[in-house]
Amino acid sequence: MPKIIGMESKKMGLPPGTPIYIGKGAAGKIKIEVIDYSENSFEEKTLEKVEDCLPFKEKKNVTWINVVGIHETQEIEKIANKFGIHPLTIEDIVNTNQRPKMEDFENYVFVVLKMVYYSNENLNFEQISIILGENFVLTFQEKEGDVFGLVRERIRKNKGKIRKMGSDYLAYSLVDAIVDNYFSVLEVLGEKIEQIEDKLIIKPEQKQLVALHQIKRDLLFLRRASWPMREAIGQMHRGGSKLITHTTEVYLRDIYDHTILIIDTIETYRDIISDLFDIYLSSISNKLNEIMKVLTIIATIFIPLTFITGIYGMNFEHMPELKWEYGYYLILLIMAILGISMAITFKKRGWI
Amino acid sequence: MPKIIGMESKKMGLPPGTPIYIGKGAAGKIKIEVIDYSENSFEEKTLEKVEDCLPFKEKKNVTWINVVGIHETQEIEKIANKFGIHPLTIEDIVNTNQRPKMEDFENYVFVVLKMVYYSNENLNFEQISIILGENFVLTFQEKEGDVFGLVRERIRKNKGKIRKMGSDYLAYSLVDAIVDNYFSVLEVLGEKIEQIEDKLIIKPEQKQLVALHQIKRDLLFLRRASWPMREAIGQMHRGGSKLITHTTEVYLRDIYDHTILIIDTIETYRDIISDLFDIYLSSISNKLNEIMKVLTIIATIFIPLTFITGIYGMNFEHMPELKWEYGYYLILLIMAILGISMAITFKKRGWI
Amino acid sequence: MPKIIGMESKKMGLPPGTPIYIGKGAAGKIKIEVIDYSENSFEEKTLEKVEDCLPFKEKKNVTWINVVGIHETQEIEKIANKFGIHPLTIEDIVNTNQRPKMEDFENYVFVVLKMVYYSNENLNFEQISIILGENFVLTFQEKEGDVFGLVRERIRKNKGKIRKMGSDYLAYSLVDAIVDNYFSVLEVLGEKIEQIEDKLIIKPEQKQLVALHQIKRDLLFLRRASWPMREAIGQMHRGGSKLITHTTEVYLRDIYDHTILIIDTIETYRDIISDLFDIYLSSISNKLNEIMKVLTIIATIFIPLTFITGIYGMNFEHMPELKWEYGYYLILLIMAILGISMAITFKKRGWI
Amino acid sequence: MPKIIGMESKKMGLPPGTPIYIGKGAAGKIKIEVIDYSENSFEEKTLEKVEDCLPFKEKKNVTWINVVGIHETQEIEKIANKFGIHPLTIEDIVNTNQRPKMEDFENYVFVVLKMVYYSNENLNFEQISIILGENFVLTFQEKEGDVFGLVRERIRKNKGKIRKMGSDYLAYSLVDAIVDNYFSVLEVLGEKIEQIEDKLIIKPEQKQLVALHQIKRDLLFLRRASWPMREAIGQMHRGGSKLITHTTEVYLRDIYDHTILIIDTIETYRDIISDLFDIYLSSISNKLNEIMKVLTIIATIFIPLTFITGIYGMNFEHMPELKWEYGYYLILLIMAILGISMAITFKKRGWI
Amino acid sequence: MPKIIGMESKKMGLPPGTPIYIGKGAAGKIKIEVIDYSENSFEEKTLEKVEDCLPFKEKKNVTWINVVGIHETQEIEKIANKFGIHPLTIEDIVNTNQRPKMEDFENYVFVVLKMVYYSNENLNFEQISIILGENFVLTFQEKEGDVFGLVRERIRKNKGKIRKMGSDYLAYSLVDAIVDNYFSVLEVLGEKIEQIEDKLIIKPEQKQLVALHQIKRDLLFLRRASWPMREAIGQMHRGGSKLITHTTEVYLRDIYDHTILIIDTIETYRDIISDLFDIYLSSISNKLNEIMKVLTIIATIFIPLTFITGIYGMNFEHMPELKWEYGYYLILLIMAILGISMAITFKKRGWI
């Protein structure tokens, strides 16, 4: 079970606004990647020191600073302070148990989303914090590796209109990349469901149930991430901030539609799974009936016959049948008739 | 399972507004059908080149351009550009995973709906995009064959008031045709449910369950298509755009009522199916009880009797009963009494 | 299953506003009953020709025209046209698959409701369309026989204040009569549920389940009719039209409360039924347990004993016990002890 | 099952506003109790004639007239007319199938609530109608006995501020007394649930299920009474009428909170019961498994052994084993080994 | 089961605003702890007499008065009166069955919350009433021991900005501490669920079900406490009172987000538990199938074979097979073939 609530208790009683890293398995040094561009210029760097960010802030260009690793809270604080970020926002950035949300602080927009991806057959959630300012975008991610590769490519190669637009369009592109990844995760889940379904109807097994349970849980967590994501993006596209231009709002409406589609799909999958579960249960009952039918047929035919053999296996001295010449054959015949007529009865009841 | 999310991942990371065909099995060349009419004139053509659309746009007449096949995205783009369609709309047209919706762009209204029909016993969904402009209607469909035959007929033969009305009335007629088709699909499903129901109560079988499961799934997808359709049509009839006259809005209210009826029916069907499922389960349990009763009656009567024969089948030297002259008959009598009294007990318990 | 969607497909593709009769089993000629009254005058007639309606329309009196039979659509159209009814309303009148609704057309109010009644142990729904105009009320029903008998009586005998009030009060009285009939239907259903309940707890049987299933379905259709009915009446009492005076609105609020009570009762019944269903299922399980206990007790006691008799039924030459003088009695004793101690064990486990 | 809908049909077709008594088992004469008080004066009387109410109405004091028995509708009408009550209100008073509600008629406020109490182990509902006027409160109850004893006591002994306040505070006190009684009923139900729960986990029995079913039904009817009660009181505290002073509104907010707590508790109980039901079902399944294990163990051990004894019980002339000196002992040994090894297998599978 | 409704009946009929202690097991004397601070000063005291509170009220400093024990209602009344608290608020403070809520009385804000904690493996709820005034905060708790330790620490050591802020920030800090504790309780529950889940899939047992039932119930009560808590905090952060500054509102929005996360988590847990329950049920069914298979295999193989031995155990004088030299071996062979072929059949059906 993904830890829903991590080490929140670590933080109890501390003054609010104290940035405490809440998350698991943080390691390695913090990494700061900067991409700075305008329609005509482009620069890409990996910074050594937090202080090196500052010159980019001054420039008129759009600056995208991507911070990988959020466990060194002092470093995060340093960067944030340089860009005038509120302490509560900093606290939210380093607490990976955030619910996706969008908050408008006059001078910047703060968006937290969950990035989803599969690794080692497990569904993983990673928190991405996006801060959209006048001419900069800050992103904070928990570890190396993200879904922004193609956005970077578009900036580098000046594809589409990204280089012609402002920082709000960059923020939109990043959110779009995150949302798109939900679709590929859902695609994988959809295929898994399809496979299980095919097997389930033919030959129900407990392990399919466990697999369904796993998918159901994944959907549960996806849903937990999607509903507030939808809300956050909805707020953005409904003119949530003056930092977002009307042009970008139209694009945001588009990903808002996507989030609705995501939620729709999750709910549909859940319905299908619960339906499959019912089918599984009824299959088991059916199988039990099959088994019991076999048992009942065998027992019902042979128990009375065995009783008859038992009668003539008794050692009474005076048992006239035993002396009849064709007694044995007669009894065999009677038993055969009895057995066959029982089998016919079962046939009629539709048990055989 | 209908692919809910197709090859969305194909598109990941591309600049927004890049029209990428998302759908399956597109083949054949694009086909452009034009119907141009006013109260007194009528013209119908199949165009060779996209460029041939243009003259129609200029005319005062109502022009309906129906594009069959949306996989050649450049062609779609060409047409759309001629009519001043926003890139995001074009992207939506060629992406067949759209959620039904209605969007008002000042100069045109964009409506996406799902056309449903049965083919080869399977429920199929095809995306229809309708663009309503000042004096034109553009429709885009995935493949040959649609539900608009009777609308065309009415235009050709000047039946009803369609030729007297504007492009908004044409758009309404098309939406109406799509909505009406949901009813015929529901009718088919209703009949299937009725058939299964009749069988289920008489003789429950696993295959009926699988059939119910299939219907349930069809309803799931119908519902996914109907709810947003209702919303989209609701928006249209509530004065969603200045391109829709008040007269047409009254008609749209009528199909809005139909969509509610569709949703109502879907929900009723779902309730009925879930009820049938319960009945199925209880029937299985009942059958198991029947089977077990038979087994228990047989076993309970004959096992003790067999035990008695076992006693007198023992080979002890000193067993006085064996020597009694009527021992055998006595034992037979005892067993008969025992068996009959057990049968009576079962009778009393209502098991026989 | 009542046909939820009848022959809707009959109508596909026709121009909207084309009145097509949709319903089943229409026969016989249309019948037009007119009641015309004021505080001091009263006239009741059955008209031969549609044209004879006209003089009544002119008069200042309140005129109630009740049309029985809606399959002759041309006749309906003729009447409707005389009273200035919109084509879409006419279409709705003759389509018996209408959802209950209230629509305000400036010069008249259109209300569609479902009349419910039992006939031959089956719940039937019949569509009643009520058109309330300045000084007339038109009602359209599918076939002979309705729930308005007592309203007619009140008009004829000048009971209560109906003759002193306008056409809106007449419309209210008709709606009230329809709503009241829901109560008597629910009363019947309530009694059926009670009967089944009493039996179910004592002796659960499959046929009770089928009866419950039937009631559940009836409730499903009642609910489908009641929810929109509540909405329609709610609209009327909330000042839906200038044709309804404030005095009548107070009375409408009263039936609005009744519709809420109807819905409440339906939901309560549904809850009770689903609870009964659970009890049924658990009773079946319990019975299975009872059956299996009997089988297990018998088998567990006698199978080991039979094994013992089997041992001494073997024909080995060297079996010293067989030669003991009291061997037989000893073995009988051992088997008795074994049997009794097993019975005690079962007693302790609470199985006997 | 409490009759949810009583003899409503009695009333069908009568002109609205005709007060018809709807309820069961009314007997005895109507009784009119009057309490009249101001801060300094107090008078308590049981009236003989309806006409004697009048002088109290004139006085400036607060007058509380409590009418016991509502089956003599003419008497009720007489009283009501004296206080200017609308015919529809009178009709509501004598119809005991009213849904709890609050209605504001300019000159008075009409509140209908359900009084709940236990008698003979059954949950009973009695309708209380409260009419709050300028300086009077009328209450109508079905039969002798109510929950207002302590309110009377407070007035008599001038406890609290009730004598210092107006008629609205009296109405509030009465409503408060009714609402408080819901808590004592819930307390009883809570204890019943607890008792059943304790037994259910130890030893599940069908009769507990029936008891749960009874409680569930009681909760169903409590809920039916509580939801609209909450609504009615909510309307009162949100300034529903100018007859209710702001001071009293604060107190009403308090009982409004209580009604929410009541509903909360009902829902919690329902959840607990549905959970207990699941546990019951699973316990039954578990018991079945236990039973079947015993049967299977016994049968699986002894059936093969009995087969072996059967072999050596055959009467073939040439069966060398029978002649071996230690044949018998060998066979006994083999059977012992077989039996023990089977028992070990079961042990390993965790069946013993 | 936690008593949801305690001794509410104790209070029935008393004048409203009479503070009656409702709760269980109150003992010991009341204890009054005072912390008084400004940015530069700090004082902490345990008061002997209620009267000693007064000087603190006069001072400009922020004063936090924490009252432990609410069963001595007169004492509570005395304190409350000194601070101008409304009688209804006092009544709410001493009634521990309060629903969490926030009420704004002009001169103070009244917040009731439930503090949750584990003690002796049981989930406990304790009511905390917080009164926020101009320059004071009063808190009332049922017994010794709370979750405010770290807040006290921060005030004492002047950590964070608490000493620089007003009484509203103190109230916020207390609410924050209470809300944080919900997370630690959920963490414990989450771990319990995880442990049960791991066991359940491997080896389902009834006791796990009972444990799940316990957790489900705990979640039920947590939910009952969380929903209204969320509402209350929501009201506070949405500018519920002029006593709460805008700065503090930002912080309150933060804990509002936490309450949403709490509710989210509770719902997720409930979903997981209901899923586990389903898996449990299906595991039991599966086990039953396994058991029945074993029984059926054994019985189906050996019952027919035993029948054969029965035949040749009969004592007829004329049974030619008995005299055949290799009759015995032939029969053994036949039985072996029969047994093996049956085993193969089972193998094919996948039962072995």
C-alpha cells in the first residue's frame, strides 16, 4: 500500500511554515537545471550553487528552473526566498503528502500535482510543485526523471509556439505533460483489466482476484490524485490569476477537459472491475455446484447399491435368496436397473 | 472492451494544437459531400478537392459540408482553416477520444457527439463533430455510413420546414438524428434484457450472466456518452450562442428532454440488471440447496442401513441372531421401518 | 417488463413537430367529452365532431374538454390547432413515452403526467396530457377510464368551491386526482410487501423472491414517473405561469408535498425490499448449513462404525477376535460407545 | 410494518380543504387543556366546550391550548376557525400521514412533527401539530400522553425564563421536548445494537438477524421523520417568520444542531448494522466451512479404509493373503499407517 | 461501541441554557492553567480559584486559560460569565456529545472539536471547546492530558512567531495541533490495515474480519468527527469572524486543506476495507470449494470401488467368478483401472 500519510507525525507541533522534508528515501544531492529562453535566445545550464539562479531572475527572458530533490530543505528555502515565495508554500513543496491544489499568491501561482508513472510493475506517484511567476517557472520534483522531456525538446528546437509565449504557457505545457501521462497509465491499467477479464470468464482463479484488487487500489489512488487535480486546473482556466493570459486559459480549458476524461475513465474502470468481481463470485458458486453435482450423482447411485450388496453379504443362516440358482444374476439385474433409472432421473433434472 | 483511451500516448509531448489523428483502423480516402440549399434552390455534390468548398462558403445559402474520414489530418486542417476554425478545435475533431461537448467560439459553435449503432451484434461508437457557422454546417465523421439519411431526404424533397430555416436548424436536425439513434439502441438492449430475464427465472445459466455482463458494459459506455451529451445539448438550448435562434432553441429543448429520457432509461436498465444478477445468485444458491438435499436424504437413509448390514456381515463365531430362523426377515423389517421413518422425518421437514 | 421505449424508432428522421402516435394497442374511435360550467350554469356533452368544440371556447365559462384516444393524430391536431397549441406540444401529446413535465407556453400551460392504476394484478401507466388555457382545460388520455370520476361529480353537484373557481383550479383538481391515485397504488404494494415479509421470515421460497423482484420493478417505474412529476408540480406551484392564480398555488403546494411523500414512500419500500432480499439470502445459507449438519452428523457417526464392521467382515483365516466367545458383544459395545461419544461431541458443538 | 400510508384512499376525490380524519384507532372524546400564563399570572384548565377557548384568545397572556384527539374533525374545525386557521392547515392537522414541515401563514406558523416513543417494545410515531400565533400556541395530538410534562412543570413552577418570554419561546420549548425524545429512542436502539453485536461475533443466529432487521426498519422510519424535521426546524431558525423573535432563533439554532446530530447518529447506526449483517453472513459461511471440514476429514479417512476391508471381505476362493498367518495384522497395520498419514496431511493443510 | 449518545436523557425537559454535565467518568477536581504572554513577557500559572482569572483578562497580553475537567458545571459557569459567554455556549461546553462546530458570537468565536488519540489500543475521542476572544483564548477539555504540549513549548521558548501574534494565532495553533493528531491516528489505522491485508491474502481467518470490523467502526467515528470539523475550520478560514485576522486566515486555509486530506484518507481506507472484505468472502468460498473437491474426489473414486467389493462379498451360492482361479486378481485389476481412470478425469477437469 502506498503510504498515504507518511511521516506527518515528524512535524507535529512545529511552528507552521517550518519546512520539514516529508517523503521517503531521499538521497543524493539537490540538482538545479535552468532553461532560459526568449523567441530568439536559448540557454540551458545545470547550476552548482543556488546563488547562481539570481541573474536569470533579473532577465526579461522566460526562465525555467527545475529543482530535483527536495530533501535538502535549506537549499529549497534559499531558492524560494530569492523568488519571494511564502513560507507556507515552501512547507508545501517539501511535504510530499500534499493534495493537488492551485493557490494564487498575488505575485505567483502555486500548483501542486502528482506525476504518475509505472516502474517495476508498480504505480508510482511523485509530487511536482510548479510555481509560475511573472517571467519564471520553478518546478520541484522528488527525484531524477520526469515527463517533461518533450517540453524541453520543443523549447530547444523552437517547435510550436512555446518560445513565442510567456511563462504561463510554459507552466501550461508542463501541466499538460503531467496530465497526458495519466492517460498512458490508464491505458496500461485498461489492458490489464482486459487480460484479466478474458481469463476470468473462461477459468476463474483466486490470483486474478488478487490482481483485480491491486488494480482497484491503483485506481483508488489515481482517483485521489485526479479529483483535486481537476479542481486545481479548473481554477486555473477559470481566470484564477492575472498571471495567466486569456490565450493560455483557452489551452487550460482543453486540459481541464482531459482531466474530466481521466476521471470518467477511472470511474468506468471501477464499475467494470466491480462487475468482474461479481462474475468471479458467481463463477465460484457455479463451480461449487458442479462439484457437488458430481458428488451427489456418484453417492446417490452407489450408496443404495452398496446397501443391497451389504444385505446379501450378511451371514444369516436362513436367507433363501442365497440358495436360488439365479439369485446372483437377478440381484445384478436389479442393481443395474436401479442404477440406470437413477441416472435417467439425473439426466431429466439436467444434472448430467 | 471498447478502447476507451486509444493511442493518446502517440500524441504526448507534441505542441498543443497539433492535429494528430487518434482512432483506429482508418483507411480509404477522405470524402467531402456538399449539400447547399435555400428555400428555392438545392445542390448536392461530392467534391474532389478541398479547395472546391470555398465557393459554397461565399454563397448566402445554407451549406452542409460532410467530411467522411478524419485520418488525413492535413486535409481536415485545410478545410478547417478555410472556415476560420481554431487549431484546438481541429485537434479535437481528429481525436476520436473526445468527450461529447459544446464549445462556443464567437464565430462558430463546435459540438462533438458520439453516434451509436449496432453492427455485428456489437455496440459501436463513432465520433461526430458538428461545426455550426453563420450559414454553414461542417460535419466530420470517422467512416462511411451515418444516421443522417432522413435529414438529407428532407432537404432534397423539401419536407417539413428545414429548407425554410437557417443553418442552426440544420445543426439541430443532425443532433436530433444522432439522439434518436440512442433510442433504437436502447430498444435493442431492452429486448435483450427481457429475453435474458425470461430465461433466468426459469433456468439460470452462467452464459446468461455473461450476456448480462456484456449489456451492463454497453450501458456503461452509453452512459459515458449520454451524460456529457445531455450537458452539451443543454448548453445549446439555454442560449449558448448567438448563432442559435430562439425558434431553434425551443426545438433543442425538446431533444434535451430526450437526452434526459435516455439517461433515465439507462439508469433503469442498470437497476434491472443488477436486480437480475441478484436473482441469478440466489437461484444458484437455491440449486445448491436442492442438490445437497438429495445427497443428504440418500446418505442419511442408506448409510445407517448399510451399517446394519455390516454388523451381520461380520464373521464372529458367536452371533446368536444369525442362527435365528427369522433373523433375516426381522432385520429386513427393522431396516424397512428405519428407512421409512427417516423418509417421514424428511417429509415433515419439507425436504422431499 | 413495461416497454419503456416503445416504437420511438417509427418516428426517426421525420421532421420535428410531426405528430406520430407512439403507444401500443390503440383501438376504437376517438371520444370527446365536454363539461362546461360556471358558478350557476352546467352543461355536459359528448361531441360527435371536433368542430363542435369551438363554441365552447368562445364562452366565458370554464370548459373542460376531455379527449379519449390519441391514436388518430389528425383529430388531435385539429382540436389542438383550434386552441392555438404549438406543434411540438401536439407531438408530445400523441407520444406516450413522454417524461412527466410542465411547460409554460405564454398562452397555455402544458402538463404531462402518468396516471397509474392496477388492472389484472399488473401496474399500468397511462399518459395524461393536461393543457390549461385562459378559460379552458384540455385533457388527453390513451383509453377509456380514468381517475377523474369524483372531480366530475363535484362539478355536477357543485360540491366544494370548484364551480366558483377558474380553469386553473380545475387543472389543479385533475392533477390532485392523479397524484392521489399513486397513494392507492402504493398502498397495494405496501400490503404485498407485508405479506411477503411475513412468509419470508418463516419459510423462505424462491417464488417470494420473484414476487419481490416484480414489486421492485413496479417501484422502479413508479419512481421514474414520480420524480419528474414532483418537478413538474413544483414548477407549477412556484409561480410557473401567470395562468395560475396565487390561491391555486397554495393548493398546488399541498400536492407538491404529496409528491414528496410518494417519493419518500417509494424509497422506503425499496430499502425494505433490499433488506428482505438480504434476509432471504441469509435464510438460504442457513438452510444449507442445517442440511449439511444433518449429513455430517450421520456420516461422521456411521462411516467409522461401518469401517469397524468391515474389519470383522474380512475373511482372514487368522483373526483371533472372531473366535472369542464375547467378541461380538464386545464389538457392539465399542461401537455403541464410539457412536454415543460422537453424538455428545456434536451436542457440545451445538450441532444437534 | 407501520402503515406508512393509511387510509388516504378514504379521502380521494373530496374537495381539498375537507378535513377528514386519517389515522387509526381513534377513540374517546376530544380533550382540551389550556395553560395561560404571563410572568406573574398562571392558570390551568381542562375545557368542557370548544367555545370556552375564546376568552383566552383575547387576553394579552400567552395561551397554550393542547387538544388531545383529532378524530372529531368538526371540533377541530371549530377551534381552528376561532383562531383564523386556513382550511388546508386544518386538513393537515387531522391527517396523520403528514410529512413533518413548517409553513408560514402570515398570521400564524404551522409546524407538524412526529413524536416518537417506545411502547410495548415497539417504536411508535404520533403526529403533533403546533400552531404558533401572536400570543397563543395550539397543539394537536392524536392521543393522551405526550413528552411535554417537563415543559408544563417549568411553566407551573416558573423555572427558567419560560414565563418571561413570549409564545414563540413556548413553541420552541415544545419542539425541543419532541426532539429530545428522539435521543432517548436512539439510546435504546444503540443499546439493542450493542447487545446484538456482542452475541453475533460469538455465536451468530438467525434470530439476531431478524432483530437487526427490525432495528433497521425502525431506523428507516426514524430517518423518514428526522430529515424533514431538520428541514422544518432549519426554516424556523433561519428567520422563517416574523412571529419568531431573534432571541428564540438562537435557541432554535441549538435544536437544529440536535436534529443534525440525530440524523448523523441514524446514519452511523445504519452503517454499523449493515456491517454487522456482513459479519453475520461471513460467520455463516465460516460455519459451513467448519462443518464441511469435519465431514471431509471423516469421509476421506474412512472411505478408503472401508474399501480395503471390502476387498478382504470378498469371497473369492483364491485369495492368498487370507491364508497368511499375519495377513490380518499386516492389513490392520497398513490401514493404521494410511489413516495416520491422512490425518497428518490434514494437519498440514490446517484443517484440524 | 463508543457511546454516541450518552446521558442526554438526563437533561430532558430542563430549561435550555442549563449547563448539565453530559459525559462519562468525570472525577477529580477542576484544574485551571493560565499562560499569559506578549512578545517580551511570559507567565505560566496553575490557578487555585476561578476568581484569579480576572486580572489576566484585563491585561493587554494574550492570555490562554486551559480548563481541565468540565464536570463541575458551576465552576465552568463562573469562568464563562467572567468572559461574557452566552449560556447556550456554556451548555455546549459541558455537553460532550457536541457535534464539532464553529459559532460566531460577536464578542467571541466558539469552536468545538474532537481530540482523537489511542489509549490501550482503543480510539478515544475527547471534546475540546475553544473560545477565542479579543485578547484571550479559553480551552476546555474533559481530562488531564492533551495534544498541546508542543504549542506550550513554542510559547515558552518563543519559537516561531507565536509570541509576536495575537490570540487568533494561538487559537489557530491549538486547532492545528488537534488536526495534526488525526494524522497520527490515521497512520496507526493505515498500518493495521496493511498488516491485516498481508495476512488476509495468504490465510483468511475470522479474527481478521473482526479486526477489520473494529477498524471500520473507528473510521466511522473518525468520519463523524472529521466532516463537521472540516466545515467548522472552513467557516473560520472564510472570514467567519472579525476576531480572526487575514494573516491567520491564510494559515487556517492550510489546516482546512489538511482536514480535506484527512477525510480523503478516511474514505480511501473505507474503500480498501470494503475491498478486503470482499476478498475475504471470496477466499472463504474458495476454501469451501477446495474442501469439497477433496471430499468429492475421495468419495467418487472409492464409493464405486467399495460397491464392487460389496458385490463379491455377497454370499450367493452360485457366483461363478468366485471360483475362477484368477478372479481375485482380475477384480483387483479392474478396480485399479477404474480408480486410475477416474483420477485422470479429475486431473483433466483441473480438480487435482
